[in-house]
Amino acid sequence: MKPVNIGILGLGTVGRGTAEVLRANAAEISRRLGRAVNVFMVSTRDEAKARAACPPETLITTDPFEVVRHPEVDIVVEVFGGTEAAKELVLEAIRHGKHVVTANKKLLAEYGSEVFALAEEKNVMVQFEAAVAGGIPIIKALREGLSANRIRSIAGIINGTSNFILSEMREKGSAFADVLKEAQALGYAEADPTFDIEGHDAGHKITIMSALAFGTPVNFQACYLEGISGLDSRDIKYAEELGYRIKLLGITRKTDKGIELRVHPTLLPESRLLANVNGVMNAVRVNADMVGETLYYGAGAGALPTASAVVADIIDIARLLGADTGNRVPHLAFQPSQVQAQTILPMDEIVSSYYLRVQAQDKPGVLGRIANLLADQNVSIEALIQKGVVNGDTAEIVILTHSTVEKHVKAAIAGIEGMDTVNGKVTMIRMESLND
Ligand code: NAP
Ligand code: HSE
């Protein structure tokens, strides 16, 4: 059978990884697919890089639009990143009837509705396994493996860079800035690493998974984002003393009132599998009504793991070329007519338990007053520990609460911060037992 021709946009970390996987596993891939995958054309600003990465017959251009418009290209692989050039290139590829494989979660989380609508109109497939959790086939699991279920919730460590930073800080006491540099050198970080450390990248990924799980349009604007840059190493230490680890989690959960969609540092009991996912590894826990809890683990970033997902998508598309278009797996798991907007809960309405750290004067009655302010808001205390005097007469108090509605804990915090025996802001970190 004639080889399937791909065109790769950009030979950065993932682009070169894709060329490498196709080269190294060419025989195995054609054994599975029944035909070869040919790197027909690449766009790059660096011809020498293309010569080193691609077969000698690959056409090389500096103009990415030449790739997306070339009549011989069957599948365009968008590994540019960002939403400016990449969006135009993907839309132009679709307009030219090309199938698209993209690793670009930002593009899909922000403009997915536009991209998928055009793809449906033009009858082409847009696959994006590499966009979420690197090499883990979580998109396939959500779209196909779990399609008999109502999904209840997803919680995941889905930013390799942040997990790498948190792991190195906890295990080796390394400084935040040094570990971030290392993550960049290893090819884990986004071109702008603030996307990693401020939670945007994880927000893009959980937004995509939420859409696939609940049959809603992608709605990144509604996702709450809080990254790891504001974390204090004291909280990592205190959490550990209390039997918890802090992880950057993406969480989406269907409740009677609406969908929770959020990214933030989270205390997890150290006995939980997710709490023991370290380094650049990612893990996604899905809770669904029939199967119960399932967990997916693997490398969340890096050239070859990500390219493994890109190439799997190329193979999936190539298998379906020429097949009945009516039987394709829908882009967002549900039939397009069944994708319906649903309420995304504001953070004040989410339900979680909380870690609070308060700096207060070490005087009789202060602890009692703090406990009363929590009780006034119906916030029940699971544990309360005084960490000793830290500064003259100031003590640090760590409180763990039971589950409560977030607005109640925030109201209690406002009261605590108003006490004249309390110094500065109260630190609040959400906790998840993952017992839903
Ligand atoms: P990268 O190393 O920065 O590579 C992107 C490449 O695209 C550049 O090297 C460049 O190719 C080309 N490019 C980008 N903007 C361009 C522009 N304006 N004009 C011309 N060429 C441009 O990025 P990456 O890490 O491979 O990531 C690519 C995509 O995969 C992103 O969407 C990212 O979020 C996603 N992703 C990355 C990983 C990972 O581990 N790195 C994992 C999962 C998903 P040339 O240098 O060849 O000109
Ligand atoms: N920058 C991303 C991460 C790449 O660190 O997880 C994988 O999507």
C-alpha cells in the first residue's frame, strides 16, 4: 500500500522526537499499520537540523504554509506550539482537507470549538493525544476505553515541569529557580515556562479532559488557575510532617450544581498513588460509575514520550483513511450535537477540605478564637497543631479542615485575618482525599 505522507511543522523537541520515533520504529509501525509513514515534508528555520533528523528524501521548507497546502501531504503534524501561527496553520490545513495531529493543548483549550467545528465541516480528523499528559494514552482512554461510563471526576498530575520542581524541592531541598532551569534544559518546559509554573498548561489539559469526560465545549476561560510559584517551602515541610504531599493537581468533577474545573497546589495523603508520582512523571485518576477508579501513569513530557503519542495518532488516522467517515470516534468523545454547555461552578461553590497556616500571637485564648471563627462558618476542624514560636511571641498554627464549601472557609479566613492577635495573611491550600 502507498505510504502515508506526513508534513511536520517545526523541528523543536517534539518535532524531532516524532521524526526519531518514525525512524527508529519504522518497521514495527508498518507491521501494525500495513503501510509506511513517510516524512514527506518539514518546515523549519534550520535546514541542518532537518537534514540530521529526517530521511534524505524529505522536502524541507522555511514556509510552514507550504506544508499545510501541499497536495501530497495527507496528515499535518502541528508541533509549533502557541496560538498565533499554529492556529492559522491548523485551520489552513483543515481547509485544505488535511487531517491534523497536534500536541498543542493551548490551541485546543482556547480555540478547540473553532478547530473541531471546521474539522467536522471539512470531514477531517484532528487528533491530540500528545496534548494531555505527554506519552500517557489518556485521550484514548477517555474517548474510547471508558465510553460505557458516566465519568464522575478526573484528578491528575498533568504538568511534568511543576511535578519535577516540587519533587526536587522536596527530595533534595533544591531551589525553585535551579530546578526550573534544569526542566527547561531537559525539554520539559513550555517555550514560556510561566505557563507551567502558574498552572496554565495544566489548566489547558484539564479543560480538554473535562470536555471529553462530560460532553461540554472546551472552556478554558472558566478554569480556575493557581500555580506553584507562590508555594512556601514551609508548607511542603509541614504537609509532610502531617502525612501529606503537595502536588499541582488538575481537577474536574461533575456535581449536582455544576462542573468543578480547577488547577491548584493540593495536599494529598501520602498513601495515595498520586502522591507518589514524582519527577516529570504524570498520572491521571479517573473515577467513573461502572468501572470505578482507574489510574494512568507515565512520562508527561520529553521528546520521545510525547512523540510516542503523536505517532500513535498518525497511525490511528492512517488506519481510517478511506473508511466510512460516519463511524469515526467524535473529536470530543460525544456526538457533536450532544456536546452541551454546562454550568462551571465558581470557586466559592466548590467543596474541598483545607490546610490553613496562621501566624498568631502565642497568648491564651487565640487558638480558641480561631476555632470559634471556623465553627461560626460551620467549618469543622480535623486537626490543629501549633508549630512552636517562630518569631518572638508569634506562633505558627496549622489547621486541617474537613470538607466544606469554599466560601465558608474564605469567610472564616477573613475573620481570622481581622484578629489583632493574627499577623499577615492566612495561607490556604486545598486538600483532596480522593475518596469520592
Ligand atoms: P519547541 O521545542 O519550542 O519547538 C517548537 C518548534 O516550532 C520550534 O523549534 C520551531 O521549529 C517551530 N516554531 C515555533 N514557533 C515558530 C515560529 N513563530 N516561526 C517559525 N517556527 C516556529 O516546542 P516543543 O517543546 O517541541 O513543543 C511543541 C508543542 O508540543 C507545544 O504545543 C507544546 O505545548 C507541546 N508539547 C510539548 C511537550 C514537551 O515535552 N516538550 C509535551 C507535550 C506537548 P524550528 O526550530 O525547526 O524552526
Ligand atoms: N510543559 C509541559 C509539561 C509539556 O511540563 O508538562 C508537556 O505537555
